[in-house]
Amino acid sequence: MNTFALLSTILLCTVWAPSVRACAVCFGDPTSPMAKGLNFGMLTLLVIVMFVLGGFGYFFLSLRRRSMLDH
């Protein structure tokens, strides 16, 4: 079997496979429950990351304040 036949067979299998079709989020239905869940998940992760980064910032600012009081 030559390379062209192998690549064309793989391409045809991936194009016709039902699992390759886009889901509701990728396809663009913003009112679907899957899209709403994805948006809520992204917002949750963003809030968690901002909370952790804020904690680091507060920690370093408190270290700076303590070092200024000692000198």
C-alpha cells in the first residue's frame, strides 16, 4: 500500500466519523447547556487563579512592609 492510499484512507475515515463532528460548544450554540457549563467552568477557574495570585501578592506586600518596619 503506498503512502497516498494510506493518507487518503485515513482522511476519509476521519471526515466521515461521527466523533469528528463539532460539539455544541465548538459549533456555536451559546444557549446549549454544554456551552453554559463550559463558560461557568472557565469563570470558576479564572476566579480561583485570581484568588491564588492575589494571595501571593498580599504575601509579598506583607513581607515588604515587615522588612521596612525592621530597618
